[in-house]
Amino acid sequence: MTAIGSERAADAPGLRRGAIGLREVLFQSVTDMAPGAAIAASIPAGVAFAGGALPLSVLIALIACLLCASCIGELARELPSAGSMGTYTARGLHPSIGFLVNWAYVAVGGLIPPLVLLQLGYTVAATVNSYDPGFSLNLWWLFTIAGALIVLAAGYYGIRTSARLGTILGSFEIVVFVVLAVLFVIHAGHANTLAVFTAKFTPAHFHGLSGIIAGSVFTILAFGGFEGAAPLAEEAKDPRKTIRRAVLGATLGVGVIYIFTTYAADVMFGPGHFATFSSAGAASWEGIARASYGIFWLFVFLAIVNSTIANSNAGVNVSSRTAYAMGRIGAFPRFFATVHSRHRTPHYGILAAFVTSVVVAVGLGLHFNPFVAFGMVGTGIVILLVAIYLLVNAACVGYFLKTRGRRVNWLLHIVIPVLGIIAFLPAWFSGAGIPVFSFISPLPAPYSYMGPAMGAWILLGLIYMGFLYQRHPERVTQVGMVHLDLDPEAGEPS
């Protein structure tokens, strides 16, 4: 073992090593992306900006995320760790950057459950209301809290339970939406067109590339979580190989599904008025399925519900494992590193994620409405997550130049990371409300509030890091050391 050995008390239990294989790790990334919820809500949230050109926004997001996935895969092979993004950037750039990355990454993992639980709440409430008009849509929060309780139970009882739940739910939602997309394409007939991959159908007020870039903020949100397998490195079998395969496989596989399903909904609904498409009601996946294929809408509804639970579960896994890694070295409060003696789960981190989910989802949803709250939380996630992706791309360059020198692989460790940075910058500037380029259109209020809000979170992290540097500087520098010293062949701690 490396520094971890000295950080953990000899008699303290750790995470369960070798508990899950490639399938479960792959579906951690898949469910962290939440294909069903993303297809039904995250991606359609971008239609107001990209309109009928939304498939092009998805394609741009896929390219950017594949470039970043390659970097994460290369770093995960070298530094398998529950600290994941923070460890990579600490070793590739600087420990202080690694600390701030994990500070932001815990927030991302914490915001994913309220994002999708908001969708769960309004989707179930609207469906119940359609059959019983006496049921108030304002009671959506009951279903949000119920979903949070299910995820709390799954996370508490261990990574095997949690990962298997993700595998089952993830498989079901993918099958449902792919089958429905095939039916949409067939139904569209002569309306099928590749013009949706151009700027021809962008709305007048977001015409051309500006609308496509603004739309990509929400399509990147749909991809967010492709790296979700990385924090499970200490619980995965042969993590040097498993994590890399899972991250790349999930990004490419789900990305292709996103492009196909978005294209199918676009040509089925009509590219010219696709800007009116939404995540609920008649002009939605569930609405079209109900109108065109009768009972098939029920499978879409169940897929959306499954996806929100699975994605929330994956987000809790990410935030609790990252907090565990940081708590283990004292960079976060030590209680985050406490592991349940029987289930071997970081139960305090899981409980903290549950409380955060309920407070954020119900608080914002009641103050605004669940639809607006969904967009606000999603914008906040994209601002932090894309910043993390940018830094991880830079860390890939820094780490391999430091460790390999002239033997560096120029394609994998230099060219691809730089292209990844270039691909992500426009969407990050748009989400953060920074009009650096003429083709970037900042998001309107209240989504624009999230830029200052996420900035305040990072400022708080800077203040806390300054405190640690004054009192316990080693806790910041150890962010780059929270990884396992693994034998490359056996994949076991040496």
C-alpha cells in the first residue's frame, strides 16, 4: 500500500475490495449518465436553444466527452482510486487543484440525485393526475422523497446491492427507448433527414451556432457521469483495466443511443417545430408514445422512473466514495471515512447525500417549480462538471509529461487532451454566462443564477483549503496520494 496505509487505522474497515466486476462498473457509468432520464428530460431541455438541430448538439457533446473519457481512462490505469478526479489532477497539475476538483466533484455527485428526483416527482405526479384529475400536481414532492428513501436503502446495504440495482434498471431503460426510437424512425418515413445535423432548424432567437452551443449545455448534462466508474476503483476487480473499459464503453455506447433517440424524436415530431418539444405532456416522449402506440407509454413511464432511481443511486455512489477518500486523509471531516462494519459502505456520506437530495430538490422545486428547478440544478452540474473535465484533460498532459518525458504517447496524452479542452470550452462559457465568443449565448434567468452560486461554492472551497494549508498542509498534498499501489497483472494491492 501507499500513503493509504498510514491514513487508515489498522483496525478500521475499508471499502470492500474486488466486490464488483466489469459489468457492474460499466453500469455505474451508464446509470450515472441516466440514459432514460436524459433522453426524456435532460436532452429535451436543450430544444429551446437548438430546436430541430438538437442532434448536432448531442454529437458535439459526444465528441467532447469521448476525448475526455480517453484521458480519464489513461489516468485511471495509472492511479486507480476512490479519489478519482481529485487524485488525477493533484498528480498531473497540483495538489491544491486536486483538492478543489474533489470539492467540486462531491457537489456534482450531491446534485445529481436532486436533479433526477425532481424529474421523478413531476413525472409520476403528472401521470397520476392524468388518470385522477383530483390528484394535485403540487404533491410531486411526495414521490421525490419516496425515491430518495429507496436510494438511501440501496446505498446503505452495500456496493453489490447498489451496483446490481443499477445494472437491472439501466438495462431496462435502454431497451425501452431504443425500441421506441426505432418505431419513431419507421413512422417518420420520408420525413427522415440528415438536415437535423446542421443549423437549418435552430430557433430564430438562437439562430445558427449560438443555439447549438447553448443546447449542448444540456446535452453535456446528459453525458455527465460517464466517468462515474472511476470512484469505484477500490471496489472493482482489476481496476487498472476495468475502469478504463467502463468509462470509454459507457461514453461511446450511450452516446450513440443518445444521437439515435434524439434524431428519432426530432424527425417524428417535426424538426421545424421541435423547439416546442418538452419533458412532459403531449409534446414529450411519453406523450408521443401514448398517442401513437397506446399501452407502450407505460413502458416509457417505467423506464423514466427506473432511470431516475438508478441515476440518483449512481450519484450517491460517486459523492459518498469521493467524500470517503477525502475524509480518509483528513481533507474532509473524518466521519465521511467511517465505514459500516457489516455492509462496508460509507454510511455517513450516503446519509449526507440523502439529506442534500431532499433539501435541494424540495426547496428549489417549491420555491420555483420542479421544471425550472430541474434546469437550474442541471446548469449548476454542467458548470462544475465541465470545469472538472477541462482540468482532467490538462492533468493528463501534465501527468504523463512528468512521468514519461520523451516516451509520452503524443496522441493519447497530448493531442486528445488538448482537443478535449477545445471541445468543452464553448459549452462551459455558455453555462457560466461568460460571452467570450460571439457565437456563445448566455443562459437566461433563473438558470443564470447558477454561475454565481457555483462560484460561491468554489470560493468556500478556497477558504477551507486556505485553512487546511495553515493548520494541516499535508492533508491537501495527500489528495494526490490516495490511490492503491496495485500489481498491474493481478490487480490486487501489493
